Amino acid sequence: MSNQPRRARGFTLLEMLVVLVIIGLVAGLVGPRLFAKVDSSKVQTAGVQIKLLRGAVESLRMDIGSYPTSEQGLDMLVTPPTDPKLRERWKGPYLDEAVPLDPWNNPYQYRVPGEDGRPFSIISLGADGKTGGEGIDADIGLAKKPGTDAQN
């Protein structure tokens, strides 16, 4: 047996730096693709929620005989109207939970009358929370018009 202490084997600083550079390069290539998928999934989620809200508004209209006014808004889907005549016909709530916020935590916009001659519109203002925009900032819920990025 030898009385020499055993040398601990480990990684050198250079080896650690090489590994960190490789991890950084991989993250640089994969990261943007993953974030693009997150953005597109938020746009799809907003579209699905808008369709759900439209269906609930149509069910409400069939029960009370009219669409909620802009003032009553989407809250009428979960809260009975104050008008006694409407309250008598209201068979809600028409949603299992409160009216959801859009995927960017902004309230959906309910407008009466709606765009393009529709009786009402439900719109998400997109990632920027402002009217108009392009890409993920585009308004969601409007019929696409030539020359615009608005999505249905």
C-alpha cells in the first residue's frame, strides 16, 4: 500500500465552460421555438373561449328574448339581471364559473351591435391589450377583412 493521498478526479474549469457554452447554444436554438408555440397557443385559447362565450350569449338570448346590452355585458351570463321581467326568464348561470379573462389577463370586449352587421361581438384585444395590432397583438374574434390581421 502506498501512503500517497488519492487525487480526487473532477472537471476542470475549461470543461465546465465548454458544457455551459453548449447548453447556451442549445437553449438559443430551442427557446425561441418554444416561446412561439406558447404565443400561438394563447391565440388559439382566446379563439376557443370566444366561441364558448358566443354560445352562452346565444343561450341567454333564447331564454330572455334579447341580447345583453353593452352595459349589462358578459356579466349577465353569471349574474341575474336586475330587471324583474328579465330575471323571471333568466335560467342561468350560463357559465360554470365567472366570465374568464383572455389569455393575457384582460377582459373580453363585448359590443352591441357587433362588427359587420352582427348583433354582438366578443373580442380579445390580443397580447398588447390595445385595438388593432399585428401577429399576437392582433384583435381576436373579428371576422378577417382583406388587408388586416384580425382573426376570427
